[in-house]
Amino acid sequence: SAVTKYEAENATIAQGVVESNHAGHSGTGFVNYDNVAGSSVEFTAQAATAGSATLKFRFANGTTINRPLDIAVNGTVVAAGVAFNGTGAWTTWQDVTVTAQLAAGTNTIKATATTANGGPNLDYLETDIATQQPGNDF
Ligand code: GCU
């Protein structure tokens, strides 16, 4: 399979800011979603071939309240209201995974907050795309 990491601080952010004040994040920071419904982070991800992919979102939520995100691929919600529950601290990062179909080439993967609390702090998206060439590790 092919694994690629996309840092949230390099994605397209609507109603959110890049911060780095909570340790343990990857890259140079993370996205702090504004605490409003509709705040979002949109990644642009590449797939060599069309097919199934695992989308792993690395996040922290230092509250005790779920901060659900709708996950959309190429403009269509493929997973609605995915739970991003409290992780115990803003410095405690955990993964949530979603399986989705990607198109060959460029894909948009957008994670949009559905409640007035906004999203969790989002560190990165990692895609794991099934590969089918002989000799690969699937
Ligand atoms: C705190 C925390 C931020 C977080 C915010 C929130 O301010 O330091 O990193 O994003 O709470 O509740 O969204």
C-alpha cells in the first residue's frame, strides 16, 4: 500500500487558525478550528489509481465533548458526523480512521465541523491507498 501524510497546516483552512502551542503535533503545527459549525480543513490528496483508501485523521480534543466532523471526498459527504471525542488533553493526540473511495489523480478531502463547538485540533491526514501491482505489500 501507499501511505502519504498531509499536514493540516498546509491544507486549505476556512474558519480556523494554524497554531503550535500544544506539544506532540507533527510538522510545524496543527489547525485550531474556530468554535463554529461549518469551520473546515480541506486537503488535496493524490491517488495513483482509483480505489479504496483509509483516511487517518490525527487530532486532539482537550474537552470532554465530542467534536464531530463531516468527511467529504470530492464534494460528497462519505462519512457524516464522525466522532472526534475528548482525548484527555490538548497534548494527547489520537487517530480516527474512515474508509473511502478515491478517484485516480487529485482528490479533495474536506473535514467540516457540524456543531457550534467547531472541530478538534487537527494535526494531519494520512492516506493509505491500496495498491495492486505484483510485488507490492498488499
Ligand atoms: C483551547 C485550546 C485550543 C483549542 C480551543 C478549543 O483554547 O488551547 O488549542 O482549539 O481550546 O476549544 O477549540
